[in-house]
Amino acid sequence: MSFTTLACPSCGSSITQYRNPFPTVDIIIELDSGIVLIERRNEPFGWALPGGFVDYGESLESAAEREAREETSLEISNLQLLGCYSDPARDNRMHTISTVYIAQAHGIPRAADDALNLGIFRLDSLPERLCFDHARILADYARRVAVTSHNQ
């Protein structure tokens, strides 16, 4: 368990501050023409899956729906869990744990909020500069798509 001890600024008492990973969600949004990626407005710069931090009191599924709407202007449905990604080095800003969903979308994709730009990409033509561990996530997704296609 990781923690630090601080002194209360008012009374000087010792306070324990625990350090825990931050929960996040990422969404692979499937459209007929490919998957939606956003170009990040903030550091780290580059292309990424839509997603972000889970708010206090919010379910993972609600966070995925909110982040998709905020960053891509799309309403998503049919959430399916791809997996959870927890490598402490996946985000150089802090230790995050991401729950990654696959979803279908409704609406017209448009970059908004933290997204500077938005693109729709086929798995065989992804941008070179993917942020975080999103190349690994998309490789796992590609394997799942290949297995699903093979079994049909």
C-alpha cells in the first residue's frame, strides 16, 4: 500500500494520504467505415481512443457513454467489455486503470471537448502516433475481431 504522511495545516496533526490508481474508461466505437479515434487537444498529444476519467458516483458504463458523447458527439449502445488495462506505466501522468469497451454509435461524429480532431480508421490503417497503451488495446481488439470473423 502506498501512502504519504502529511501535517494538517491548521492543527499540525499527522494525516495519512493514500495513493490509489485512477479509474478511466476507453471506448472502441465501431462505425461501418471503421473505428473512431480522437486527436488529443491536451498532453500527451497524438491519437487516442475516446475516453477519460470516471467521475465519483458514476458507473463505468455511464462514464463510457458520457465520454463518447463529450469527445465525439456520438451516442453509443451495445457496450461490450474488451478488457481492463492496468500497467502503471500506461499513462505517464499518473497510474490509471482503464476499462475498455466496444460499442456501436448513433449520430454524426464530430470532435468536441478534449478532442482537437476526429478520424475514422480501419484497423489496417491506424495512425502511427497512438497515445497511452492504445496500440496494445487495438491489437487485442483486432485479435478479437479476427476470432469472431473466423467463427462465423
